[in-house]
Amino acid sequence: MRVLASLLMVSAVAGSGAFGQQPVFTPEMKPKIDAAIAKVLAETGTPSAQIGIAEGGAVVFTGAYGLARMEPAVASTVEMKYGVGSVSKQFTAAAAMVLVERGKLRLDDPVATWFPELGHAREITLRMLLNQVSGYSDDYTEDYLTPEMATATTPLAIVKKWTSMPLDFQPGTKWQYSNTNYGLAALIVEKVAGQPFFDFLTANILLPAGLTHVIDLGGSQVPEVPQGYVHFGFGPARVTPREAPGTVFGAGQLAMPIGDLLLWDTVVMKRKVLKPASWQVMQSEYDLPDGTGTGYGMGFFLEAQQGRRVIEHSGGLNGFTTLNQIYPSSDVAIGVLTNAETATGKLVRAIEDVVFAPVAAAAMKTNEAALARTRTVLEGLGQGKLDRSLLNANLNFFFTDQVVRDYQVSLAPMGAIKTVETLGSNERGGMTAWYYKVTAANGVYGVFVYVTKDGKLDQLLLHKY
């Protein structure tokens, strides 16, 4: 769901673990990976992680580390099913392409073909939904549980609400990540297929791909273990509830063990299950009217990191995050699942440091007003103070007294802020996301914020750098 995509992508590029040589996994790498993963979990306070590597069309390594539940203590195992959040979008897009191949769907038909009652239904096509260029605003931008997502509902009710709002931009003219697009795309698949979306997905994508352990978090199969956790600032890992039934659907409803996720990567790399032409469509970026590309296909971010092509997607649910990266020229994939809200980027970098040669990172542009506003809030929180006039309603809801205390305990020992460096930005949900590296008197940490059009903060999350 909540993707944390840009934060994780920026972290992956900005760290030392980019690429330089052809990776070849060998058993001798396992102790180095084990040690690196344990170090990251300890540094970030992440309770557990599943990690895996696929190479040459096969899953060559999987591992589970830490505690899937802290009290009572339950060790993570590679069989446990972790929520993969927005990585689910790849599966939703693939399900749609099954119907395209069968002639039951056409990508360039308008939404009104199936749901004429929805807002802007005649202006927006299925292709626009899957390529994230519809203009529909994001129903779940925040990386914390909002009141709306804590309330049980139906996918159609969410879609009706968010498609009735004004568009963020004219359809097809701009790229902007939106979970609304994929909730609606899954509803279209469900309607055309004439059966529940997850049933169609299972029969036509999951089982043909050999993925036999995937579950639907919107159904009745939700496991008690692993448990999801969040940190407020750098406070302790705290138990957090999952999103309510009906809220995630085709944008982020899947959970699976790491072995199934890596098996999916081999299907993607070898272009199985779907026709090669369908994979080509899914992994081609949408061209905007000004001739620029979006860097996104249908459920895949399409990037060049340090001169090497990377196909990837991250995913976040409340208390769970995922990062899944494919390196096509090397025929390699790396996947990470955790039961906390951060650390996946750092975990992937740690694995890359073992299998790839490190290279340097590039500098990013910044926005001084957003940076100054973020710094003001951070300095206040370090003193246990919070100017709530700088926050919007959602972030004021998030910052309970306990959260403020955890942030104060986290930031006070860091001391005075010396510098704030911008790592990158993007737009989502009608807001601008900014990613910062903060150097303080006694430490370094990362910050991820959303800034609304009227200048207020919608999100402020910390992560250990």
C-alpha cells in the first residue's frame, strides 16, 4: 500500500551498496550476509527480516532473522507470510494483462466501460490507472495508520470516495503514485472476470507461477505471526494494528514468504506465465505529452542506478515494509521483507555490498522552504515541543502525547542540528515528498516528510542512517 518507494529508492542509491561487478552468489557469501543483516537489524531496532537472492532463474538463498513476534518471543522463519504492500501492484497488473491477452479487456478503454458512475470515468483509461498517470489522488499517502484506513469498508466505497474528488492533474499529463489507481484496476479485473479478485489472481497468476503460499490480507487468512511494529522517532518497537478489512485490496493486499517473492522475480526475469509482449508492455514507461518518460511501468519502477538497469518496487503496510529489486543485466534479484516500518533500503544495501562492488552516490536538488520547515519541527521535537500549526490534520492525529515523547527521547541525545542534506524528492497525493540526511552534534539520521500545497507537514518519519 503505502509504498515508501521513493525513500527506499533514494536510500538504496545514496548508500555505498550500489553496483559495479557481475554478482555470483556462492555459499561463502552466506556468513557475510548473515553478519550484515544482523548488524542492520540491531542498528535500526527492526524486530525481524526475511531476505532472499534469486539468480539465473532460481532462488539461490533465503534467510530469516530476528523475532517475528517480540512478546512472547517467536523467531522469524522463511515460511512465515509477511505483507508485501505495494509490491502487490505487480500482481494486479499481471492479472489485468491476462484478461487483455484473452481479449476481455482493452488497456485504452475508459473506466466508464466498467464503472460509469465513478468520477472522471470517461477521461481515464485502464492504461492510465496501471501506469499511475490518471490524476486520481492517492487514498493512502501516509506511512502511518490514518483514521480512514483503520475503519472497515469495501474497496468500491474507497474508490467511489477518492474518484469523486478533483483530479490532481489532467489525465495522462503527469506521473503521480496513487493507490486509488490500483484499487480501481483490481475492481475492473474482478468485474470482467466475474469472480472475486483474489480467486482470479490465484488461478491465473499465482498458481501458474508456482506461488502456493500467498494469502489475501483482506480475507480471513490473516496470520497472527508475524506481528507488525512501528517506531515513533527512534523509540522502541511498538505493536501496531493492521489496516482494516477492505482498505488495501489490489493496491497492497498480498502477504507471502520470501521464497514466493523471489520465485515471482524469476517469473518476471524469465517472462513466464504471460506472453513476452505483455511483459514488455508492463515494463515500458508511459510517455508524457512533453516527451518525457515516467520511470514507471505497470507495477514496476524502471531505473538506471549507477549505469545499471534496475526494475524494482517497495511496499509498506502498517508495521511491514518490503523492497524488491531486479537487476536484469545480471539476472539477479534481491528481496527483503520486514515487520517494521523502515530498514529495507539499508538491508538491500547490505546485501549489495556483499554481491556487488560499491560506488559513490550523486548529489540532489533541494527546496529551502521545505527544508527549513522540517528543521524547525525537528528542533522543537528534540525539546518535547510541537508547533501543531505546522502540521495538517492527519499528522496531528499521528502525533499523540506518546509519539511526541518518543520523538523527544530519540532526538534530544542527538544534540543541535548542524546540517540537513536533501537526498531527493517526488510528488504523491498532491503533495511533495522530501528525503533528508540530518547531521547533528552527536549523530546522523534520515527524515522522510510530505509537504502539502499550503506548506503544512503531512508526515515526518525518522530512520537511522
